[in-house]
Amino acid sequence: MRAVAFVGFKKSGKTTTVEAVARVLKERGHRVAVAKSMHSEFDREGSDTWRFSRVADSVLVRANDTDALFFKAKDINALFSMVNADFLLLEGFKSIQHVPKVICARDGEEVTELNDGLAIAVSGVIAGSGVNEINGLPVIDATKEPEKLADLVEKHAFMLPNIDCGLCGFKCAEMARMIVRGEKTLQDCVVLSSKPKVTVKVDGQVLPMKDWVQELVEKTIKGMLSAMKGYRGGKRIEIVIRDE
């Protein structure tokens, strides 16, 4: 799964930009998921779902207009592991450091403030001013040229494991910036480029694991299976756990 974060301050045009890009990617046959970061409480205190969530691990809601799943992800990796798509478009998430970003801004000062070395383009309100480039970044108006911005997303979107394993010699944030600058590629990420000995998938999404975690899972499973009657070692062991 590849990802891009659309970051910006309030009223900078993030939602309009994400919507335009998502529509083009969808028309091109891609599976698209959108994640939105909010600074307010999503589930109102005292509501039915709020009460249920205090006594349950997850809450499913079926409504006339949509369906929803309420749950508490322990971290951003756990949250994104719930998604199975070709492209994940993030609205907000300014502090995220392992995906490239499109800066949505109202003026040049906001672009400078938000550019942490992960930006691949500028869009939003400022794109309507006629400016073509800011600080070396292309300025693309998603309301007029959504295909052009979608092209850029298709070309540059990526998502590193965000586990800071150190196997490549860098933290994921450092590697992400080097990929954006063209100094590294995803093949330089050891976790993504190497064929893992142990692979764990959650609803089809691969869960990144460091080498020592893979070894721990391998030895634990083989140790348990070796005590079972009829077990014999093999090159490939498959275990499927269904929650339903």
C-alpha cells in the first residue's frame, strides 16, 4: 500500500484536494482509502456508542446512511494495518514522518513552515493565485488539474514500515526524506525489499516485523507444533486465525 499525507492548516483546502485526487485515482481503477486526523472528540461523551466503547474493544454501528467501526488503535501502525487499499490518502497527520506529503497552504509562509523535507508538491488555496512553484516544489491546483496531482501521487507515493529497525542504517523518517530527494528508493528499505522468513498478514495486510520478532514467532510456533502428534517439519507452515 502506498500513501501520501495532505497537510495544512485550517481552511487551506485539504479536503477539496484529497477529494479531487481520490476521485481521479478511483477512476483509474485503484482502490483508495482516506484517513482523516481530527483535533476534536469524534464520539460524543454520553452517547450510546461512547458508553459501549467504554466496555467493549470495538463497536460496530449500522445506520441508514453509512456503517462505522469504533475502536482504539494503540498506534498509527495499528490504525493503518486496518486498511487494505492501493493508495491511502491522509488528510492532516502533520507530524507523520514515514510518507511523502502534499502541502495545502494559503500562502508561501505556510509552505515554508510545513515543509519538513517530505513535501512533493503544493496545492490548496495558494494554487489559485497563479504561482507555479514555491521553494522548488510544483504548485498544482487540484480543482483545475486533479489529473496532474494524481499523476504525482501515483509516481511518488510510498509508505515505510515506521518501525525504526535500523537495518538500513537510518530511521524511517531519515530514509523517507532521502527517498523524496531521490537519494534512496524503497529497495533501500531492508524490511520492504528483503523476503522475510516469517510473514504475518492481518486481513491481507502484511504486518512489518523486525528480524528478532520473526525469529521469536518462528521458534514459538515450531516449538508448540513439535509437541503435537503427527507434526513433521516442513519448508512452509501456514496458520490462519479467524475472529468471526
